[in-house]
Amino acid sequence: MILLKNATIFDGENLGTAYEDLLLKDGVVARRGTDLSAEGAEVFDLGGKLVCPGFIDLHVHFRDPGYEWRENTESGARAAAGGGYTTVVTMPNTEPAVDNPVTVEYLVARGKKAGASRVLPAGCVSKGRQGKQLAELALMAESGAVFFTDDGAPVSDAKLLKTALLYSRDLDVRIMEHPEEPSLSAKSQVNEGAVSAASGMKGCPASAEVIDIQRGIILSRETDSPIHFTHVSTELGIDAIRQAKKEGLPVTCDVTPHHLSLDETYVLVSRFSSAYKVNPPLRARKDVKALWDAVADGTVDAIVTDHAPYHLDDKDVPFQEALSGIASLECSVAVVLDTWAKTGKPVPLERLLELFTSGPAALLSRPWRSLGSLKEGAPGDVTVLDLEAIQRVDVNQWKSKARVCPWDGEMLQGWPVMALVEGRVVMNRLKDPE
Amino acid sequence: MEWRHKNLITLEGWTREELGFFLDQTEYMEELLNRPIKKVPALRGKIVMNCFFENSTRTRASFEIAGKVLSADVINWSSSGSSASKGETLRDTVWTLEAMAADAVVVRHGEVGVPDYLAKKLTKASVFNAGDGTNGHPTQALLDLYTARQKLGNLEGAKMAIIGDVLHSRVARSDIQAFRKMGVHVTLSGPATLMPENTASLGVGYVSDAREAAEGADILYFLRMQRERQEDGLIPSIDEYHRRWGATDSLVSLASPRAVVMHPGPMNRGMEIASSVADGPRSVILDQVRSGVAVRMALLYLCLGGVR
């Protein structure tokens, strides 16, 4: 039993106006009220800190199975807890790929054994992530897959994508598309724009993203099946999704902390530090602005890290040799809060918090949708934020195996200080219970 | 002038005054090259490592000559004969160079940003960029500037046309940077498929028609054209390219009366430049090569502690 006292409570929709208490019992939310007491409960006096439904990250790479020297389920789940996330969705671009129920079950079991944040696997759309034949979607759904995606790559074959949309429609599991038209993005290293012009490196144009998004929207309309676009990075791409939503189509999307906080100029200013190499690439300033506008107007449904850990031998190399990806699980919440505060709080706090809680929860399959609230009876998943806390990012303290990060050494304001999964403390930077 | 640069990775941080001072120093160095005995003890006891991970003839030779004229010990570390071909990471190579007490590392590499990477990792040695992928070739830009200044005098307000495959050219990128700093107006020309998406961000103009770019120009700079661009489908044929953007007598005749024709070499005669232009009265291509040695002498001299 855990009693969180004197907290400002965000319940997934609204922000409380007075200090309240929250009692967690038997792994679920038991009561919300003022001046609660419970005999035998561990009591944490939060002194006004923010209690939220446990944060959910719909897009992480834990490299398990196959690339465990970069990350594995245990290090990843612990990193997620350290970063204030209580639930993460792992991408299936592993070796072998997660394209069958057995591997899904393996990951669920590995996640439970890690005893940190909840690990929910995504399965592949296609067998072996080859983009040719449909994977066993229904069996993977039964085994606990919460998304289907060939992430790392798009489902390039339009017929296959249409088939997957139709087939998954009644499985209550969404297709997550990595929007990229490969013929336009091939061999690209940076955004097509100022950095590609200045360095001569091949640029990835915005058209590569929006063409795939438009294709997905058209197929979603035709099949009447939901589609989710992940790590949307361009103004054009987000505009297309806004239009589709206006039309009432079941189209959703997420954006990443790095595309919300960094633009392409960091590649030049850092003199080609590989920490800034990521796919989709860091975009122009106008794209960053467009993503924030989309956060404000409700076009964006979730913020996801796309946590992409690598070994130093993959990443501490010259820019063009380095693999693409940013590892940020353990600082991404602070990155978003810090950027939000420093850009003059462009959206209300509630809106921002929705994108870590009720927003992503609504995209999960039915058993997990209550993760986004703190109603009585909801899972006892809680993330506690201290918006005033200022702390330096230090990759050497990370639970993740990654050691390259764009924000390493930076002072950021606004950090998760406690995380609970089913009423169990998985991260605590507060003092001991009273 | 107190010389504050230890490395030359890019000319971005160099001021116009520094460029001017550098070109003056280069003049002294060229005088040295005219002496019967081309050797001074300025850099005796210094070790210069020539690390060429990509083929090069003139840049490599000219760095080697520059070091030797100044009495530095120059070691050639080539990728084929070294551990780079055995799959050693660049990180390990760097630490090896450091352990061997190199005072300067001259690096050419096929990838953008490798000299930056070396400069971040090396704690003692100077790093000189001898060409990194499509990104930069700053000593080429310095020798081009030096040659142009020798022929034309003050470059302020001069007009320059850079014609060819700008998209893949590190020479074009460094020259744009350097010539703009000296007050030169730069216009690019070439097929749109061989231009960066965003030429305006480079601070230069672009015209498709080479004749328009050449009209009244004081410097005509032709870039190397590679056959693989045709294979990549970026141009339909070499012949079409030569007719529209190649250095021909008729194109050169449109330039200003004092105009010079430059090319970074090696030339593909009949492709981006006709022999009559390459060997013609406007061509300063061999002067560029000679300037290359003097420029690299000045660089080694200034950055390795000649005047402190």
C-alpha cells in the first residue's frame, strides 16, 4: 500500500487545483481525496509535486533479441523506469524480427522478469520484416502484441499495407507506419535543406515522409481501418495528418522529443557530431515550429522517444559511418519539459501531459487503455514530476547501455522523480518514506 | 598578427583579415620556392603525418613537399598500407597517431566530418583537412584565392562563376566560403540535378545557363565532372553536359577581358573542359598547382608555431 500525499494531480485530462492525496492498493488506484490516511501504507509527502498516470512511450528499441550488446529488455526496462516511463512499446526490428507469437511471449516474459517498467511488444507487419508476406498478426495479438509495424522501415508495398490494414481492423491492434518513401530517402544522412547544401551529404526531403503518409491515409480511408504514423518530423507530414483528422479518418500520430527540440543546424554547429544523426533526420526550424503547433491543436496524439541505443563502436565514429538513432529514454521527459518552458510554454501543461499519458493509452489495445487515467480501479501506474528540479544529463549514470546522447552534460529543468508500476516503486529520487 | 588557429578544418571561422594575412605569408613562402636550395629549418623536429584514406596525387604531394621544404619529418600513412584496411576504427587510429607523437595530422577521407572527428579526439596534434567527402577542401580554396589574387589583385567586388557538379563538390563548398569572405560575388551554374537543393542558404546565386554565369565574370571556375553522375542518372550524357556547361572557347569569350580560368584538377579534357581552354591564355591551372605548395607551407608554418 502506498499513499502519495499533498500532490497536484493530473488524471489524464484535468489538472487539480488543490493538493490531494492518492492511495494505491493491491496494484490499483484505490482512492483519490484530501487528508487520506491508511494504516500500514508507505507515505510519500510530495509537497505539491505533480502526480500523473504512468507515462507511456509507444516507441522504443530494446535490441532484444539479437543485438543485446546495444540494449536488452532488462537494461531497457530499467532505463524506462529511470526516465519516468511506466510502460514502453518495443519495436520488432530485432534479429530475428518479432514476427511470431513465440517471440512476442518471450519479450513479455523478459519484461516481467526485469521487474521495472511494463514492456509491451510490437510485432512486425510482415514476416521477417521483409515487406512481402503478412506476419501472423492475430496470433501475435493474442500473445500480447499491441502494435504492428515494420519500423526501421516502411511497409513499402502498398498492397501489403492495405492487406495488413484490413486484416488488423478487427484485432484491436493498430498498424504503426514508419513514414518514408525509400526511393527518395535512399542513402540520405541529413535533412534536405541547409545542411545538405552546406555539407554535400545526401538529404532526405520532406516529400519522402509526406508521400508515405498520404498513401497510408488513402488506404486507411479505403479500408476504414486505423493507421498510426510514428516519428512525424515535417510540416508537410503533420499537415497531411491534420487534414485526415478533420475528415474524421482514424488516423493518429506521434512526434519525438528530438524533433520537438532540435533542428538540422545542430549537425553543423556540433561539427558533425554523430549524436545528432537520426532517421528521420533533424529538420528545419519551421518544421520544429509546425510540430509544436500540431501539439497545440490536437493533431499529435503522443510523444515517443524512438529510443535507439547503440554501442560506442557503432556511434562514436565519424558522422557518415555512424548508425542513425538517438537514445533518450532517461532524459526525454526533461528535454520536452525544458524545451516547453524555454519556448514560453506554447501549450497548456495539461495538453503536454496528455501526450505522455491518456494520448498514447488510447492507442493501445483494450486491456491497456485504462493506463492513461487515475480513476479508482485503474492500474496503479504513476509518474511523479518535479517541474522545478534542475539536473544535469549524465549518460554515465544511465541504466541504458547507450552512452551517446545529444543532451549529455546539459542542465535541464523539469524531471520525473518517482515512478510506480501497479503500485510498486520502480524509480524514486525523492527522500525515503516518512 | 597573432595567429590563433591550431587546425584548419573549415575556413568558416577565419576572418577576412586572417585570410589576407595568410595570403601575405604565402607570398613569402613562394619566394622560398624560387631559391636554388629549397630548404629552411623552420619546422625541424616536427612530425607531420599525411593520412590519406582516399586517393590523391597533388594534394598529398604538395603537403609532403611543403613539410619537407620547412624541414619537418613527413610520414605518409596511407589507408591501403595501414590498419585502416584491416578494419581498425578511426578512434583507434587516432590514438595510435597520438601515441606516435605526431605534431600535425593531414587527413583526407571520403566521408564528411572526419577531420572534425579527429580534431575532437586528438589532444595535441594539429589537424589539417585535405578534403572530407563532399564537405570541404579548405587548402584548395586558399590556393585558389591566392592564385586569383595574384592574377587579379584586390578581389573585392570581383565576379566569379563556379560551373559544374556543385552538389558533389567539396572544392565548390570551400571556394564559395573563401571567395565570399573576400568580397567576391559568386554565381553557380550547372544542371539543376547537380546543384544543392538550397543554394540561397550558401549565399550565392544560381543560373542554369552557363553563358549567363560566364558573362562578365572575372573568374571562371570549372569543376571536375565524374562519369558516374551519368550512371546515377543525374545527367543524360557527357556530350550534352560538355555542350551546355563545359569550358569551351565560346563560353570563355563571354567573360571579362581580364578573366582567368581555374580548375582544381585532375582535368577530364573534353568533358568539363576543352583542351583549347585548358592550355589557353586564360588558364591559370598550373599556377594553382604551384600555389598549392606555398599555401600548405604557410599553413604548416603558422599553425605549427612559426610565428608566436
